[in-house]
Amino acid sequence: MPVLSVAGARGQGERLKALLAPVAERLDSVVLPDCGHYVPEEQPEALLDQLLSFLHR
């Protein structure tokens, strides 16, 4: 199953990818700059762009 991880650079950052990689064979990971822990609140447009791109694949 494809999995998308989206984290903020000042939040989980690359750690989220490291946590999911062992259990997700088809992992796409994105780290958004200028973002902390609350991605939907801090970067809603960037999150939407990533979600739409992921779902269209």
C-alpha cells in the first residue's frame, strides 16, 4: 500500500520517514520547510499540494 508521510522541518522532520520506512514498502516522504508539528495549520497549501500529487499517482 502506498504511504505518504508529511512532516515539518521543525517538527518530526526526517525522523518520521525513518520510523515508517521499516513497515512501509511504498513510502513517499516529504519534509516541509518553515513548518513545525502542526502541518495542516502551519502549511495548509503545501500539504494540499502534496496530498493531491500523491493521490493522483
